[in-house]
Amino acid sequence: MTMLVLTRKVNQSILVGDDIRITVLEIDGDKVSIGIDAARSVRIMRSELVEETRSVNLESVSSSANLKNFKKAIKDKKG
Amino acid sequence: MRLNTLRFGELELSEKDCFQLTEGLPGLEGLKSYVLLHTPETHPLYWLQSTEDPAVALPVINPFLALPEYDPALPETAFSELGIGSPEDAILLAVVVIPEDITRMTANLLAPILLNARGNTGRQVILESGRWSLRHPIFGAVAAALAGGDDDAGSDT
């Protein structure tokens, strides 16, 4: 997928479709504050949190719980 | 319907026991249908078992057991999208990771799974708040729940 690259100054916006406006609010060193105007039904997420949730879900599936020993293992470790 | 599972063997289930997660879970996007299982052996954990892949089952926990002060402030849209009309129909679960060293067991409080008990729908909601950890340690809470006789098998106190 090709990425569209646009240069914006503080307070300038980008429109995505008809209903989403993304505005650069503030730039401070390597941090950029971005404002997003969109309908509440539009889901906006920090992409690294989606990536981390994906990792956690996959680790969860490979959990090494031995069903028979689960309670005993917990009680033993608790000591 | 008969369901074959890797961890729990063969189970007899009804279609209405299945939750449809139409978006799948991040990392498991291809799997859309799950059942919620409980076995006394791994209480207080529950399991989200895929009905499409016998090998896929995620241990989950009631997030309020993992952290009593948990306050996820779920967006209103999460409820409306799933058709949850009343709070009693909402089931909230946190995905658990059980590593080799069981004392390092964690729950994902940042991305709880919300199920509609009445409509049999659900999805994983990634919260905006930076307050909640993706890897909140739960060994203490699980051990306390077991020691406290919080057990479906009845009271042993």
C-alpha cells in the first residue's frame, strides 16, 4: 500500500473523506499533538496498543496452564 | 452441536452458547465464534474457546477480580454496537497470559472483551485511558480468590 505524504503546519488540517478532520495542534520536539474530529462511531486507536493486544492474545492462546495442576501450582508457589 | 477442543475434549453445545465476535480478536482475526467455558480445575479463570479451531482457547478472568478498583469507562458506542441495552447483559473479561512461571500470570486490563449475554455478540475494546496495563500481574488476586473459598464447588472455610 502506498502512503500519501502531506506537509502541514500547526493548526492546519487534513480531511479524510467527508466526515473526518485531522488537525495538527502543537509540535514540541518529537511530539505532535493531533486533534481528530469524527463521528463517535469511528474507532480511533493508538496503533501500538492494537499491536500489543495482538501479541498478548497470541501469548494467551499459548498459555502453558496444565489444567490438572493449576490450583496446586498456585498454592505451592504461594507457599 | 458437538464441539471438539484440544484442552477440554469433546463438548456438547447449543448454538445459543456461542458468541459471535464478528471482527475477531486482534491476532486471531479469522476466528469469529467462541464459547465461554468454566472448569473447576482452573477457577477463577474462564476460557474463551474458539468453535472454529479446537486448539484456540484463551484463559480469561473477571477484570474486577483482577483489580477491584478497575473502572474501564467503556465508550457508549461499544455497548450500542453490540446491542447491549442493559448493563446486566454485559459480560466483561480480561485476557490472561499464563507463562511457564505461573507467578507471572497477567491480565490485559487495557483491552477487555465485552460480551452481550443476551445477543451473543462481542468484541475486544481497546481503551483510550493510559491507566490500565496490558500486563497487569494477577497471581496474587488468583491465589487470594482460591484461598478465600471463592469457589464454585462451595464453601470450604
